[in-house]
Amino acid sequence: MNKYVVAFCSLHNDEIKQEIVIAGTKYLAMRSYLGLDDDDLYEATEEGIYQYAANTDSFITAIQIDNLPRSGRQGNDLQNHLTGLDSLSAIH
């Protein structure tokens, strides 16, 4: 099992929510965050998740955080990876 940060943004309220999810794959992390089953999706893939989100006026992405490289600074590169989520164009 891997640790992911899942970021979700709904265009209805322009709020970005982030949550740590433990899952086997990026697809399963996003699916778990949304509370979906494979039957809820047109196709059971990451692209199916992105399509589902787009159809609900939302964006979603996930970043695996349990294998980030150490940068030599205090902490690790998680902050650098998460800053890429600041703009809506970076999500998806």
C-alpha cells in the first residue's frame, strides 16, 4: 500500500480539498476519495476518474508521497510537489 495526497477542487465553490489516502494505486486513491465503485465509472481507469470529475465540474489528482526524494533541506520535497497544485491548470 502507498500513501497519496489526493487534491479535489469543485468549480461550484472553488475550494481545494486535500486528504492523505492509503491505497495500492493512484487510481484507487482517487476512487476511494470520491467514494466510488468501478461500476460508477464509464471506465475503471485514471482517465475514467478524470472524466467523472470533469462531468461534475470538478478536478482531481493524486501525488504519491511515501517515496519522495530527500532534498538535503529540513523536511522533504512534498511542499515542492504540492505547490504544483496551486493553479487549476496543474490539476489533471
